[in-house]
Amino acid sequence: MSAMASILHQTLMDLCINVFCDTKDLRDILSETSTASELRDCGKPILQLLLQQSTSIHNHYTSKNNNKNPTNDIDYTLGVENNDLNPLITKRLDDLITLATEKFYAFPFINVPLRWRQLYWKASLLKFSALVVGKSFATSNIAPLCHQSVMDDLVTTLDMAHIMTGAIASDTVMTCVNTALETLQKIDEIVSPQNLDKGLKRRRSDSTFQEAIEFTPQVTNAVLRKENISFSTFEKLIHHPSNPHLGPEPLIITDSLEHWPALNHHSWNSPSYLLSRTIGGRRLVPIEVGRSYVDEDWGQKIIPFKEFLDIYIMGNPSRKMQTKGYLAQHNLFSQIPILRNDIAVPDYCYVSAPPPHKSSPLAAKHAEYAPLEEPLLNAWFGPAGTITPLHTDPYHNILAQVVGKKYVRLYAPRESAKLYARGIEQGGIDMQNTSSLDIGLLAGWDGTREEQERARKDFPLFSKAEFVDCILEAGECLYIPIGWWHYVRSLSIT
């Protein structure tokens, strides 16, 4: 195995031993020397179990690195094979992860006590360390670490912790987690560069995503378009709208994303490139399953990126009834920083934003939101036919289109009474920002004639609501003012 691969492997072990398996931190919590961690509230037995696993991993590393038996926990640390870490260590860490997961489902996510999220993180970091260190001395080279099943386990362990807990670890630990994943990325590139497309159903067109468009709604009231306007011009437009009774209006800005690597040499229109940036497609992503989040059959699951591409993006286009799966409103760039390097936050996001327009019924509610210190950054990725139902957001938005085309229809806040907003639904879920309308049905694009007629009878005011619409193409961005209702329909893979 190459010298570079060995160096990278040592980098992983150093992170595990020096950061992820920090026994001093656990001892301080147990002795109450540290007052900063909520982990103490999990109870002394759990803390002792964490410390025992961490110590055993340390001992195994030290003994094998020095080519001698450990001084402590010899029967516990060593497994059946002389060089293997006892599988009971990962088993007990899995038990702790399961315990934390059960606590997640006992509360609404925003109310999950921090201690259980911290337990999930700590147990996951120790499990990752056990996997790395446990394979370190199995043979004289790096190959065991790069077996597909081992690499899968390593990536899954860290990604699940990130997705399930919301990355609540310290900045230092998160930096080390990102370094660990970047190191696995490099190891995978060295060991199996020919396998980046493994498992993906290949087609003649798989160098780029298919551009087939099944249906394109007619644009009837086009959104204003301007070419790469300056920061000051954009600021003037939103602070001094042409119609003060309407407030700032939607705007398509063209030619402002041309410098993005995602549109050039790091093309997001390339399946193989995206696989190469996700450790051969192993990185996990949370996806939504179903045409729209208001549909009865809608659900969520976490799957490897390669599986997402294979089933939901590159799947057989002739399967008209195939369930839609898409990645939406996920902070992908926090989880996979290497993709963050392919984009840039548009300067327009740093304009001093005007308050919600007085014509919005949600103006007072939206005004309560604290100003953002930095723009929120989310990714959306899905197949043709996926729909984001008519809704409104409490912030100004810039929708930057990198791949494919979308149809977007927008209604001003003053049209709200004609859009039949939902209310507080079962379980206390606030859906006031989402309309009861199915635009596809009401516009005659979806459903049967009977369903369309029934929808028009149920929502008689809808036909009087004024809107603007557009086809948003790759390389363009759409400004959506705060409080504006918007319906988004993917016309292709986007």
C-alpha cells in the first residue's frame, strides 16, 4: 500500500486517540471538575461506561503501537484474534447510541435534552475510533480499513451523528470530524479510484444528468429579469419598490453565478463528480419521500448519496409511478464542506433587508425573527416532477439554480386571503405559512378533470389571486421577498 495511504491512516488514528477518545474530558465530568458539559446529566453509570470504552481503545492502541500487551483491561480489550479490538466495545457503544436515539423520539426534536444529543455524539466518536484503531494492527498495511464494509461503517457512524444531533459538538471537535471525513475521502481516492461509479446504474448519458423535461407550464405573468446587477442597484430596488403598496417584488438575476465552480470545472451536473466528493457516494443524506411534504404518503429517511442517485435521480425515467425522493432544506454544506467550496454566497444576501411588508397577515410574526448574523444556507436536489407546495418564509430568499429548470409561481402578501393558509394542525404543528391549495390541480396540470373542478369549487377566491411566474434556469438566481407565497415545480433533475 502507498506511503501516502499509510500517512493518512496515521492521521485518522491520531485524531481518534488525541481528540475523539479524550479520557481526561470524561474523567473531569465524572469528578465534577468540568461544569461545561450537559453529558453529566446522563448519569454516572453511562459516563463510566463511556470512560471504560475510551480507556480500552487507548490501551489497545498503545499496546499494539508498542508491540506489547496492554497493562489494563487485557481480557476486555482484546478479542478472539490477537490483533483485534474486542467487538463488545462497539456493541456497548451501539447500545448507548440506541439509548440516545430512543430519547430523541420521546420529545419533539427541538425539545430533545442536550445531554442525549451529546451522548449520541460521544458514543459515535468512540465507535468511529474503535473501528479505526481496531483495524489498525490487523495486518501490516492499510487494506482492512478500506474494505467496503469498514469504510461504509466509518462514514455512516460520523454522518448519522451529524444528521441526528445537528452538529452540537464543539468547533474543535467538528473541525476534527471534517478532517477525518476528508481523510477517508483521500484514502478512498487512493485505494479505489476506479470505483467512483460503482453501484450506480450506468447509461450513455451518465456524464451529465438527463435534461428530459416532461411538462413545462406556460409563463403568463413573467417575473422581472435583470442581468448581474450591482449590490447598490439591488439594494435600491428592494428598499424603494416601484409600487409601495406591493413592496419589494421578485426578481430574476442572470449571469451572477458564472464564477461558481459548481457551474464549471466542479460541475454539479456530473454524477461522477458528486460521487467523487461524497467518498464514492457513501455520505449519508436525509431525503424526503413523496411528491410534496403535504401529501399523505410523504415521509423521510436517511440513505447513502449513491443510493439516492441510483434510485431517485438516475432511476428508469419510464417508471411514471415511481415514488419521488429528494433532498430538501438540508444544511448539506455544513455536513460536507468540500461541496461548500463549489459555490459562493451571492453578495445580494448581505444587503440590509427591508422589514416584512405591512400587507402581509404574517408581518408581525415574521418581524419577531431575529436578524441573521450570516445567511442560512440550504441545498435542494431532486428529480423532475417534485413539488414544493405554496408557502411563505420568514426571511428574504435567494434561490440559486445550479442544475436543471424549475417553474416558480409567486403571490404577493396582499393576496394571502385568497390563498387559504393552513392553521395550527394536529399535534400543535404551526402550518400558517403553508397554503391549502394544490396549484397543480387548480391550474389544470395535475389530477383528473373531476378533481380539478372540485378544487376550484372548494377554493373559489383562488381564481382572483394575482401572481407572477417564471422558468428559473441553471446559472440564474431568483430573489423572493419575505412574505411572498411561492410554489416550485421541478421540470427536470434540479
